[in-house]
Amino acid sequence: MDLTASNRDAVLFGQRVRELRVARGITLTALAERLGTSKSFLSNIENGKQAPGLTTILRIARMLGCSVNDVMRAFDRKTLEEMFPEGE
């Protein structure tokens, strides 16, 4: 997938959610049920096709049993600097 500036954040976030979910042995279906959302919605998030709102991010962290910092770890300092160069 081509990571354009407009979708890179959603792709990175989705990859991190999938990484955490798989590491915990949780299926996509099981996490969607825990979140009270559809499997397709969660799949779209994991595939970077949809960027979740803050409430969904908080719920994902809670249902994965980790901190919001853990979920947002995809956005380390280097990545943020690349995404938002100084002056832009």
C-alpha cells in the first residue's frame, strides 16, 4: 500500500492494533464483539481504510488490556517528524 500523507497515520495505527491483537491471541471477531462494533469496521481500521475517533481508540486500548500509549506507540518521535516536518 502506498503510504500517502493523508492515510499514513491510519495505516500505522491499524498495523499497531493488529500487532497488539494478534500478540494477545484475540481474533478480529472477538475484539469486534468486545468493542460492540462490526468485524468489518474493525477490519477497516486495521487495514488503514478508516481512522477511528478518540473514543474508539480508548476502547480499543481497554479491550486489548493495554494503555493508550501502547496503542499509539506506532507514532514515535521519528515517525511524527517524518509525518510533520518542521514548518509544515
